[in-house]
Amino acid sequence: MRGDAADVQAGKALLHAVIKQQRPLLTGAVLLGLLSTLGLIGQWLALAWLLGEVILPAERWQWSMAYPSVLLFLLALVVRAGAAWGQEYCASRASIAVRQSLRLQLLQLWWEGPAWRLGELSAADWASQWGDNIETMDGYVARYWSQQYLALLSPLLMLALIAWLNWLMALILLLAAPLIPLFMVLVGLGAEQINRRHQLERQRLAGHFLNRVKQLRLLRQLGAIAESSQQIARQSGRYRDLLMATLKVAFLSSAVLEFFASVAVASVAIYIGFVLFGAIDWGPAASISLFSGLTILLLAPEYFQPIRQFAQTYHDKAAALAAAMQLAPWLAKATEPDRSEPQPSDSRALQLTELVSAYPTQALRPPPVTLTVPEHHCLLLSGPSGSGKTTALKTLAGLIPAKAGAFHWPNKHDRMVYLPQQPWIKPGSWADNLRLYAPDASESDMMSVLEQLGLAPLLAEQTNGLATPLNPADTALSGGQLQRLMLARALLAPASVLLLDEPTARLDQQSKALVMAVLAQRKSCQWLLIASHDPAMQQLADHYWFFAATDAGTGLSEALV
Amino acid sequence: MSNDRTMLQYWLQLLVWQHRGRLLLAAALTLLTALFGLALLGLSGWFITATAVVGAILLAGGSAFLELYMPGSGIRFFALGRTISRYAERVFSHQLVLEQLARVRVQLFQGLARLPDSALQQAQDADWLNRLTTDLEQLDTVLLRLLLPPASLLLVWLLLGGFFAVWSVALALGFLLVGLPLLLLILALFIRQSVALNYQLSALLNESRQQVITQLEGLDELRVAGQLQAEQQAVVRLLALIDGKQHRVSQQQALSQLLLQLLHGGLVLFVALLAVAGYQHGWFSGPVAVMLVLPVLALGELLQPLPGQLASAGRSWFAAKRLYPLATQPEPAAATGDEALNTVQLQLHRYGRVAASLQRPLALHLSTERPVLLVSGASGTGKSSLAELLVRDTLPGAAELRWNGRGRSAWQQAGLHQQVALLSQQSGMLADTLRTNLMVGLTDVTEQRLWQVLTQVELEQWAQSLPKQLDTWLGDSGQQVSGGQARRINLARWLLRSPRLVILDEPFYGLDQAQAARIWQAIQPWMQGRLVLLLLHHRPDFLADGWPELSLNLDTTTQETIS
């Protein structure tokens, strides 16, 4: 998948920003990585020293002569292992901090970001952002980032020592290094081309299994389970063949690395052997001894190791960039001030001034509305379904920014409660739900509200009373019962404003009467903003906001006092 | 726990035992690559030292002979051999992983197919599918990270020990009896801690993910009440836990890397000192001494990535544990007998989802004498819920359902449930060709017959216009199909079959009256002799007067409605 250049840019900017936050730790990781390389060089230098001295001693060799090289070896070992430990520690700390901060940013976005846009991603999509997508940052931060420097700097450190010992060997290794990425790029292009050739088929095969799982009930009804599982086996086989065709080429790139590393060791060994034998005397042959020859031989494979590790982490970057491209636009929104926040004013009434309520993405503009709703009055938003009542209610709730104009809530209002048509059921018990907005509500508070709404008999039927779990998929409660239960939750809240969307839509006459009675009583202490097409609601209303359906489905609105 | 053991056995059987031949080959290739690496460095060391020794003798005027050609080609052979075997190893092991995955998918599919309908309902849930995918992907790592690297390291270790034994028993014993136990100890300690930690971490992440999903569903209400932040404190607490666990995981990993590096360095020094001693005692020559030391150096390349590779064990275990119950659903008893479904009786009393039943008991009765019934009701009156009840494998207490006068287990035993066709409101499209979509589960359907049913549902012209007609791919990566078209393709699919009971839930969705009437006429011959339940929001003009009707609309004066 490839996104727009702007998406890529945003993704890169996000990666850059997360790295910037953790710069000290990551720089530390690189420095410790270099220190570890120095330790490694010291270790192999000491080993070559020991072996070279024993086998071709300048004078008669004694064990005491081994002390310095053994000491150097031990010292270098401790430095190398300790530094590597520190490198790992710094890098993973940084990565943990990055993931933690991204998750906190997502929470922040959900708390304060533009509510009306958050619905563009489903809850399941958000969950993948929260889970897997953020986890992919680990590879990038903990491994890729420091390795991109170490892949360059560590070989250079070793090269410096080798150059000091024998410049010709250093030159050969130096020339080999840039060839590796070159070949890898060529191989990568080849793999990409093969990949593209079967793009569509691969995409279909990749989705095959999940599609069949999704349609399992249907397949079972059709008696096609056996056939489908055979098909899954066949398609998986076909998918494997296609994927392998690409992988066979893609793996050539690691073969290239392997080839250079192996051939470098082999040619270093053969050249040094021939020099030491006396068969070659050109070039800087004179500088080679058993000690320097062994040192170069031991360092040659290590020289390629950081490049190899870098190549292994390379796909971490691609994965992190893909994840960052999805996250970046949202996290940018988290920092935007949310314009939908209602403005407080000094007046003691809710004031709507030339207010136009519509989704920001909506092209049509309903006419503006100017209204004043004093304290303890009820505003009824009425009109046929689809005319924009819910949008207006959400605007007043602060969930959607006003398209034009403004509205002001008095300073005095402390808290609002909004009850949508399909209320959210908190996983938990009846009591957990009733206490959602009123953590201190006592059992008798809850009982009395339930009684007012005619739910007491229903509660009595529950096995565990208020502690009975409330399962959203529960078949025991009808839509109307749930509706009233959620209304009870809203009524328990210590709020000065109630925003109710079609609170009586699923109720029978008897229950409706109970709800109307409770709402009438509430008018004495709360602002009631009710969207409803139910004519009975007019008994409660002090102010009206009418919506008329238009052909385009967007409301025309008109205010009456 | 014995439960865990059964589970482990199951996965080992599926992922390892069933592929044992190829697995051995993959392991052999991994081993070969490692051995070539060791041999390359060892032989190179020997070669350099030998040339240096002989060169020094020659320089001093002595006489000595060294054959340069053979070791030179040996070095080249190992260098090239390593490259080739690494490539072969990677290709081969990835092929194997894909084969394992194919096997797991088939097992999983068959297991899922045995789940009760109520459990399968979650397959419609995007997050459930996401997690299924993630879990499956996690099993990829079993071979490449958990099996091959440690296995090849152990074998290399043993072989190297054997090689040492040729030259010095003390060296071999030290390497095998001190080095190997230390290695195993470090790895065992690491795995013990890491599996548990990573498992817990996966579980915590998963839990946070679920909490996030539920809370996002209530986002609007929680935001307006200013309650979201408070509600999400639970998630924040989980994040702190996750943070702590992640720290411990990384500490574990760094520590075991440290220990492995110390072990490796210590071994190099130990072997070097013994080699020096052996050389001093004249047990072997200088070049051999070097040849013994350098392969130990090359072991580092195998040791270093091990903690990172093994760390995925906990995550894989978490995934395996979640997939296990799905993959190993018991097979339901096979249906016997060839009895035809002749009567269906459903009684419903106070079932919340069909609101009318709260008001009055509902009875639905189909038999060969009264084979058809129209169930009507405005949207939200529970028509689909009612249709679902007839095919669901678990019934709420409020419903009583009898087929041929018998209860569920008896009719399942008789295979009656295989005689039902439900045309539901879900899209029911397979991502596949139009042909496969029509005849999935059937063999021997002629081309002519396929066109015939397409004509009956008035999709013939549309199918003709498709780029590859019947072989056109439908779905996201092919020809898009509208909701109404999907409904009719589903209908056509049933027209190719002979179910006894046909449940049609809003079959004319997206069609105008005239077209609906034509299709209705066209499928009349097929409907003859079957039990038909038709669910519509109101009675259409074209429906024969003989059709009895059961209305789900409420007597609006007394009771609650539901949507």
C-alpha cells in the first residue's frame, strides 16, 4: 500500500517527533553501542595478541607473558558486555516511553479531540491503532533507529584499526561495504516487481480465509464446510507459492550480505596467508604479522555484523512508518483546540445567536436560529426524522462545532448529561450503570428513580437485584425497558442540563406517562433540552425549535418562543 | 497444569510433528549454515597461522613445506557454501512456515465451523477478526524464532564439543560439561521468566484494548458528562501496569544478553588458554590451536540474537492458548436418517426482542397443510430476530420450537437443520467469483441452470454485462455488488437447492413493486411444496390472498415497542 506524499510526510514527521522526545536515551544507546564495539575490538585484539605471541614468540614464551593480553581481554569483555547491556536498556526504555506516550496521546485525543470526527474510525479500528499499530513502534525505536548509526559508525571504528594494521585490507573492506546496499536495492526492486505482478491475486488470497470465517454460518447452512476447508487448503497453497516466488528473490538480498561477509573473510584469510607465507610481497605486505593477520581476520566478520543487523531491522522502519501514517493525522487533531467547546456567558440563560447546526462536512446550511432559554425551561427540538434534531442537540451538547453563529451556556451550569437514542450500556451491573454519573448515589436513591420510571417490578424479577449484570446483548430486557433504565441513569446525575434524544420513542403509553411526569417534575431544577417527534412532549415545552425535512434530507429550522 | 500440557501437545502435533520430515531438513540446513560459518573461521585461522609458522621457518633459512591450494579452496568452499546454505535455509524454512500456517487455518476453520451459532455471531465483529489475524500471525514465529535457532545452537555446540574431543579431552569436557550447562541454565532462567512476563503483557494489552473499545462506544455520553477521563482511569492504570511489565521484559532481555556475552567471552578465553596449554605441551601444533579457538568466536553470532528470538515465546503461547479452544471444537454427532421436515411450530411468550410477544403469546405454525405464512411488522418489530430464532442453535427460555414435533437435539440428530434456507439481511457474499457464489457446496450444476436462476432473480442482464460473466470476481477487490443485488444472488443460490423450509427476510430489498412482483412470480414454481416463511414490513399487493399473516405490530395503546 502506498499513501499520498502528504501522508508519508506526516508519518515521517510523527516518527521524527517521537524520536526527538527520547533523544537523550537514544543517543546514549548509540554511544554505548559504539563503546561495545570498542570492547569487541579490544577483545579480539587481545586474543590475537595472546595467540600470536604464543605461537611465534619473540623470545621463549612463559605463562607470565600471557597476563597483559588476558587482562586486556577480560577488561574488554566487561566493557563490551556492560555497554551492550546499557545500549539495550536505553533503547528499550526509549521504546517503552514512546509507546506509552502515544497511548496517552490517544487517550488525550479521545478526551479532548473533536468528538464528531472520532467516529470516522470504528471502535475496532481504534483498538488496532491502540494495540498493534503502536506496538510496531518498538522495532523502529528500540532497534532500527540506533542501528542506522551503528551500521555506519561501528564498521568505521573497526576499519580505522584495520587501516592502521594494513591499509590494503581496509581498502578492500571499505569498497565492499557500499556494494552491499547497492545490491540489496537492486534485489529489492526485483522482488517488488514480482510482487506487483500478482498483486491482485495475492490480495484476494490473503483475504480468502477471513472472508470464509466471516461467512461461516452461511457456509454451514449451504452444507459447504467440507468444500470450503478444502478450498482454504488449496488457496493457502496457492498463496504460499505466490509469496515464495517473491521471497525467493527477496532473500537474495540477505544472500548478498552473507556472500560479501563470507567472501571478505575468505579473501582476507587467503591474502594474509599468502603474505605470511612469503608468496606475496607487494602492497603493504611487510606490515602483516601473525598478530595483525589474526586481528584482521577476527574483525572481518564483525565488520559486516552491524550492517547485517541493520538489514534485519529494515522492515521495522517500513512497519512503523505505515503505523505512523495512520496515527499522525489524528494526533495532529489532538493538539488542535476543539472549537465545539460551549462558551460560558454571564447571563443566566442559554443563548443561541444566529446558530447554524450542521456537521462541518455537510454542504447544506439550515437557516440560523436565535433563541433564549432561561433557567429551568424546556426547549423542544421537534420535526420529522432526518430533519436535523439530533445534530442540533449534539451541537448544544458540544459534540459538534457550530457551523455558524454561537451559543452561550450560563456560567452557572455545572454539568450536562446527554442521552442519545441508542444509549451506551456500561459493561457491569445495574448499579454500575446507575452510578455512572453519580458515584455517590445510594441504593435508595437508585430505587426511588427506578420506581418513578416504573422499573421497580422489573428489578424485582432480577436474581441479584441491583448487582445483576446488565448485558447489552441480553434478551431479557426490551428496548423500552433499557431506554428507561438509561433515563434513570441520566436522572440520577447531579447535572443542571439534561439533553434527551427521543426519550419516549420506544415506550408504550403507560411508561410514557411515567416518563413525562418525572420530566415535568425535573423542570423545576434543570434545563431540559429534548429532541422528539412525539406531540405529547409539547406539554413540557416552553420553547420550540422546529425542523422541517427538506428534499435533500437536511433540516430547515425555525425558532419559536 | 494438565490442561496446558494437552494444549502444548496439540500445537506441537500440529506445528511440529506433522511436518517432522521437512522440519528436520530445515534444521539440517540451519545447522549446515552455522557449521560452515564455524569452519570458515576455523580453517582461515589455521591457514594464517600455518603460513606464518612456515613463512617464519623459511625466512630463518630453514626448510618446510605447506600445501596452499587445498586449504585455500577449502576456505572458498566454506564461504560459498555458507552463502548458499543460508539462502536455502531461509527459503525452505519460510516455505515450511507457510505450510504450517495453511494447516492451522484449515484446522481453525473446521473448529470454528463446529461452534454454535451464538458464538459465531462474533465473527461479524471486526475486532474479533482482527485479533484472530494477529493470533494467527503470532504462530509464524514458532518455527523461525522458537524452534530452529535454539535447536541448531545446541547441535552446533555438541558437534564442536565432539570436534574438540579429537584434539583434547579436557577441552571437550570443559566445553560440554561446564559451558553447555551454563548456557542451558541461562536460557532456562530466561525462558521461565520471559514466557510468563510476555504472556501477561499480551493479556494486559488485550484487556486495555477491550476496555478502549467499550469506552469508545460510549464516547459521546461520557464526553458530554465530562466523565470520559474518569472512566478511562482504568485504562490509565492498565497502561501503568503495561509500562512496568515492559520494563521488566526489557530488563530480562538485557540481562540475559549480558550473561550470554559473558559466557561467550569466558568460553573463548577458556578455550584459548587450554589451546595455549595444549600447544605448550605439544599435544597439537600452533595452527591447530588457533583452529580450535576461532570457531568458538563464531558461536557469538548464534548466541547474540537468542534472547530476542526466545522472547516471542510468551506472545506465541498467549495466541496459541486463545486459538486452541476454537481449533479443537468437538465434532457434533453426525446426522442420521432421511426424514423430511414437515412441520415447524414456534411459541413465543415475553421475548424482549420481539416486542409483540411481551403483549400476547405468539404462535407460528407451518405444516404441509398450511405451508406458507407472511410475518409482517414495521421495522424494529423483531422480524429478523424471529427469523433468527428458527435457525439458532440455542433458544431463549421465552421460546419453544418444535420441528416435526420434536425438540432440538432430536431434530439435529435427524439432520432436519440441514433442510432450512434462510435469506437473511446480512450480505452473505463470498469474496469469490459469481459462479462460486452461486454453487458453493454443490457440484454438477450446469451453466444453463446457473443462467436460469439468474434470470429468475432478474440478474441475467447484469451478469451478462460483467467483464467475465460468471467468472467475474465479486467483492472488495473485484466487482462491487449492491445490497439489493447481494440479496438476489443469495436468493438465486437457494433456487439451486431444495430446502424444505424457506425463510425469506425482506427478499425484495431495494426493488420496486413491479420488479418484486415479477421475481415473486418467477420463483413460485420453486416454492411449490416447500414450507415458506416470508417476512416483510407490510403485505404486498402481489401476494395471493391465501397467505395467512402474523403481524408483529403492537396494539400501540398498551405496550412498549422495541427497535
